[in-house]
Amino acid sequence: MTTAHLSDTIIRPISGNYVANRRVKPPKNSIFFTNQSRHRSLVYNRTHTTRIRLSLVEQIPPKSSKVDVEQLVDFLYEDLPHLFDDQGIDRTAYDEQVKFRDPITKHDSISGYLFNISMLKLVFSPDFQLHWVKQTATYEITTRWTMEMTFSLLPWKPLLVFTGTSVMGINPENGKFCSHVDYWDSLKNNDYFSMEGLVDLINQLRIYKTPDLETPKYQILKRTATYEVRKYSPFVIVETQSDQLAGSTGFNDVAGYIFGKNSREEKIAMTTPVFTQAFDSEMSKMSIQIVIPSNKDLESLPNPNKEEVGLRSVEGGFAAVLKFSGKPTDDIVREKEKLLRSSLISNGLKPKDGCLLARYNDPGRTKSFMMRNEVLIWLEEFSLD
């Protein structure tokens, strides 16, 4: 099942001369915030104690140049969304000997780079989402993106997700891109060839069985080695009280509502996942929830027949998600919640109290190792810096 996405529309920044504190208008298909820290031309390589220069051209003594970097930023906002469609990117914007690197791939020509793109389109079904583009040094532009790739050659069609930044060096002599270096958020070692990167790719090929049902719409903004950050659109749930995160108390009541036990005896389509939510850190108050299809709104839904069953609108927002397989138990879910929460805090994020368990599969029809389960924690805020 493919991931539901938000709008893919992109808005370029307002044109103007580059200044150190210039703000960049974000694309609509992403989340972009003020008060974000600007990228620097030097970034910390986490595998070493020294700092490295991202752009190859920064080592070239600057000559008399009239490179319009602002225009190149605008160009990338227009060009990169075509990375995997029939139009493709404009090869004339790149040096013939452009140096492309990511953790597991390298090419030293535009022809090699375009061949790599063609192979990805052949083997996968890639979906590239551009979040922002900005100048980060005199002859350097950085982009942030999410790329999702469905591997259709495998029967279970796994979804591979990579998020990160691309640092693109500009040749000051001709204004063309002469280097393109990708950094994945999920890795500590992004140097080519990264065994960590290869393992990361292989691990994403594991079997997760997701039913072909509607899910709440979300966009993946960042994927680390432990969790991913999603931006959820608002959705509506039917819920009732429950007593355990991994329990099923109350499920028959909420399932009964969508199967026709409501004021209009109306049958409503089933969705996935089934949520159980703990509202506080002590997990003293819990509910079990089924998501209502997106073509229904709160005002048009029939009333529940039972007083203990309610309808509620969830406003959406940012959630950190940790995925795991197997049959979930309360002990396992609490362990995953602690791991997720500690990872978020160590990364400087602010998790809210409580958590949710998302169960995507019918336990009576799905083998344990194929089950898709997720622990979600809502975030106070999130910035794609």
C-alpha cells in the first residue's frame, strides 16, 4: 500500500539579491518554519572530529564571476520536481564532469548521474518531494528533500524512505553545477562507500504487510535510524474507553459503529490502522480508535447508538513514529515508547505526554513477522532546518 501524501505544489522564494539573512519562502508540499538555523558552508562530519567542506568548488580560488546564485535557487525549485518524471532534469545546468556522491553511489559525469536516475525509475517507483532550496555558501546551494521508493519487483512491494540534504557546488567559471553530494538523515557515516548506508537500504526491504485500506494522510519529513517524523493532516475518529495499549477492550463497540450500529444504520468503510491511545505518561486513561474515511466529516456522520462511543476530530500535526513487527504486547509497546521518547529528547525535540499504538493488521489473518505496528508520539513542534 502506498503512503498517503499531502500536496506536492512547490512555491519558489521571492527573487532578490542574496544577503546573509535572506528568508526563503517554503514549498507548499512541505513544512518550513521561521526561526530556523541557517545551513553553513561547513558541516560537522559525525565520523570525525574535524569539519569538512561540503562543496568541492569552495577550494577553488574565486575568479571574476557574475554567477547569479539567486537565479540558480529559483531554477532548482522549478527543475528538481521533474527528477523522476518524463520531463527529467535539465542536463545543461550541470558540468559534463559533475561529481555525484551519495552514501552508496558515485558518478563522475552528468551521463552517469542521469543513468543512475534511469535505473531508479526502472527498479523502483520513486516519489521525490522537495522541501526547500537555499544558498549556503558563495558557490554552494543546499536542498532538503524526501524520497520514497516502492520496490515493485518484490511481492510485498516494500516502501523505502530516504530523507536528507543535497549540497550542490557551483563552478564559478560557467555557473553550472559541478558537484552534488547527498547526506542521509538515517546515517552517521555518509562517506562513499558506506556499509551503514547499504544496511539501511537492505533493512527497509523487510516484509511489512499493510492492508489495502485508507490510512490517515501524512507526509514523511525526516527519517532517522530510529524513527521518522510525519506531518499528519486532520482526521476524524470513533473511539471508546480501553484499558491497555495492546489490548482490544472496546474494539467491538467502535467496529460496531462503522458496521452499522449507529443512528442511521449506515455502514462506513473500514480503514487502517486501529489506534489505542494513552493520554498521559502514567497511561491511566486510554481509548481505542478507528479512523473514519476522509470523505466523511464530523457534522455529517450518524450518532453512535452507545453513550460510551464518541466521535472526535484529531487536528493532526507532527508525530514521531517508530515502526516494528511482531505481535505487540503491553511490555513491548512500553519499551518501544521509552526508546522513541529518549531518542527524541536526545535529538532536541519536545515530545508530548502519552503515546499511540497503531496496529495495521488483523492478528487472526496475518503472520506475526509480517505485522506492521507503530508507536506514535505527538511533538510540540518541529522544524526542517
